[in-house]
Amino acid sequence: MSAMELCDLSAYELAALIRKREISAVEALESTLERIELVDGRPGSLDAGEITAEDHAKVHAFITRTEETARAQAQAVDKSISEGVIPGPLAGVPYTVKDIFNVRGTRSTAGSRILSNYTAPYTATAVERMEKAGAVMLGKVNLDEFTHGSSSESSAYQPAPRNPWDTSKVPGGSSGGSTAAVAAGMGALSLGTDTGGSIRQPAAFCGVVGLKPTYGRVSRYGLIAFGSSLDCPGPVARNVRDAAMMLSVIAGPDRRDSTAVTIPVPDYTAEIEAGVKGMRIGLSPDFFKIQYFNHESGQMEEEPISDEIKQAVEQAADRLSEMGARVVENVPMPRTKYGIPTYFVISRVEVASNLHRFDGVKYGYRTPVPAEDLDELYRRTRAEGFGAQPKLRILMGMYVSAAQYSEQYYQRALRVRSLIRGDFERIYDPQGEYRLDALLTPATPTPAFGYGDVYGDTVLMQYADQFTVTGNHAGVPGLSLMGGLSKERLPLGIQLLGRDYDEATLLRIGRAFEVATEDAAWRKVRPQVLEGLS
Ligand code: GLN
């Protein structure tokens, strides 16, 4: 094998080569399938048995592979190009889909036993748009069950995904299968979702680009719901231009989702090289520490974030300032510390409601034990079908929205959510004191944590999202990208948060940062699972 394979090329390079017929879509696909054979190991399954030493060295991004339909799609692309018809901007580009989207005729599990036998009868809008653009789906990738987590370990389908930079670490979550696949060359793109950080946090852990669009930018139709007021489908890619291309394809109004906004979709690549001259980019001290409520002392406490991540963000600010941006320091974002507690309440209330539909009657898993009555059928099905996280979250959601507690928890959380939104409105206000184009922050407080190290500690796990989750509350877009490598050779993630529907500015800043760091030593290092392949 040569060092650089077709599967390592970016989506825009692949699309251009295929369009010019310098390579075929089938060749791009075969190279990618070969990579999957080499690094992915066995796909996640419900009866994994013992996890062997060999398993520990593999990535395990997939739950379901769809080679056959992928081959047919790739052949169709080649055929139409040979007839002079370009099927779309992503023609022939291999990609994966987080297994939380419905794809017609494909098992769509949400990482849960309760959907283990579910074959979707329809296709999510975002996937349909990828298909129309000519992209070739490799399969469905693993995730935390119902996207409940930050490590992908809670999937019912084991072995769970590993971090391609170090397989003893998690890839992050819940879109961990998506980011691990993209980092390891198993598809140039992946479709993920972000409810509290599930695209941006795993993108940071795996050293790839992850974009949570503005709420409503991308249709949620066909997405298996978690927190309906927070969920955002979005792109995972290896570079900013690819993320921009993919967003241009999947964004836009959809008559099947009334929350999908009708604001026109720009070509996000059009101004991507325009640079950052004159832009105002903020840094906030509230994003340089972890703040949490200590139940024993009754006090808010603070912990520092990783020094290396802090430095990566500061260096990114320096690079952007050298390129002509104005860096505005000490921007107050005082409600950042309430992001996680607020999310704990709102996301649980919404998920308790959304997960009611899984009851063993309409579709999905049903208990094999003959039930006495309907109640027992529900109870057994849900007890057997749901894993620990969804159960915990349903219970908590029912509790905090119950009539006697709702004022104390849910109603209060909704009020805090508006205050969080207010923090963002103040910093972006064109007449205000800060007038920012974007806020530059760490994507996560630490680099990827060890496999098994945080698993089981719901609260600690959740704090991996402290810097991403307020973007979901406020609905604003967030772009996560690699800002360096730690001494342990783990990616360090930085984040740009932006104004409503202004993903274009974030992509432009992200691209400027890529240009500024093109020759950085860390850009040349490849994930560990790819070493030795050359
Ligand atoms: N890690 C967060 C959670 O466990 C966010 C998940 C997500 O964005 N889907 O809820």
C-alpha cells in the first residue's frame, strides 16, 4: 500500500477527480472498503462475546455495512458521468451515517436493543440529500445508545468504537463512530447529530472537523429524536471545505419538518477563502475552566481545563490575529456554568417524552415472554429493550417534569435557557459592546479519555460538554476543529461559536486557521491506526 490512498483524499478532491474521470467512484469506494477491512475490525453487535486483544486494536466504527448498495450507487455514479451527467456535488464520495438516522431498507438501531430488528421504511431528509448529491453510503456507524453519552461506550452494539489516534481511548460521543470513521479514512464524510455536543466533542477527540449548524438549519425529519428542541444534524469531515460542501448539500427547508427554517442556503464554500481581516473574535474566561455544583459542599466549584488545550486556543487566537482578525479578550459569558444542569433537565424531559413511542407494539423489539396484559407487555419490552442510559434519563425526565416538581426544575431550566441565549445575543449585538463575529473556545476541557475511565459516571461524562452545550440551548452554530496535538499525541480541539444562520463566517474562520497552520508539525502526524499501513 502507498502512504496516501484514495480513501485518504478529501471529499472535494475525490469529487473533482471523479467528475474529471481521472478516477472512478468504484475505485474510490474499493479503496475505502479496503481501509475498513484493515482497521475497523468486527462491527458492533448485540452478542459480541469476549472482547479480545485484537478487538482492542481496532476502530469498530460500524454497526451495519452496506457494501452492496454502495457498489451499486458508485456504479450508477460512474455510469451517469460517462454519459455526461454529473449526479451532484458529492458524486462518488464515500460517507457514513450515524445509526440514529432512518435509511430506507437499512437496519436503523439508534445503538439500542429496542430497535435491533427495525428496518426503516423511509429515509431521513439529510441522508436523502446526500444521496441526491451523489454521495455513496458505506453503512451505519456506532453511537451511544439513543445518542446518550460522550464516549460511544453505551451502545448496545459492542465492541464500541475506539479512537483511531490511540485505541485505548474513546473516540468521544455520541457521534463517535462518525468521527472515528472519518479520522481513519473510512469515508471522507459522516452525518452526525449534536444535542449537547455530540458532533463537536467527538470531532475534537478524533482530530476532525465537526459542525453543529444553527438549530433548524438542517431538517430533523427521519432522525430518531432525543431532545427535539436541541437536536441538530450536521457534517463531520477531515477539513473545513468538506464540511462546508456537505452543509450546502444537507441544509435547507423541508416541508416534512416545520422547524427547518426557510432562510435561503448559501453556497458555504463560496467565501471560504476570504480570510478573517477585520473580523472580531472573542475569548471568554468562562470557557477556560470547568464549573460545577458540588452536592456535598453546596457550592459551585471550579477546575482548570487541560493546559495543552488552553494553549492550543491561545495559539489559535494568535494565528487569527496575525491574519488580521481583532481578538477581543475578557468577553463575559456568565451563564456558561449553568449549561450542563439546564441540559440535564431539559434534555431528560424531552427524551422521556420522545422514547414513549418504543413500546413493543408499533415496531422494534418486543419481549418474547407472553404478557398478561398491555401494561406488562410495555414494561417487559422496555425493561429488556432499553439500556441503562435511556432508562435513567426517562426516569429523571418524568421526575423533573412531574406536576409537583415542574416549577422547581423544568420551568426554571427553561428560564435559565433564555438567560444563556441572552449571553450570546449580547456578544453578537451589532450595536453592543462586543460586536463579535465569533467566539473562540476550547471544544472540550480535556483530550480523549481512556476507554472505561469515565464510563458509568453520568455526571462526569456530561461535563465533557460544558463548552458545547450552551450552543444547543441558544441554538447558535458551532464548529469544532483540531488545534494541535498533545504530548501523548492526542488531538486538541478548538471551537468557534457563531451567530444564528451564520455558519459561513465560522467556516471562513476555520479555513483561515487551517491555512495559518498548514505547515505546523502536528498537521503531518497521522492517527496511530494508520501507521504501518504505508
Ligand atoms: N453527551 C451529551 C449527552 O450525553 C450530549 C449527547 C448529544 O449531543 N446527543 O446527553
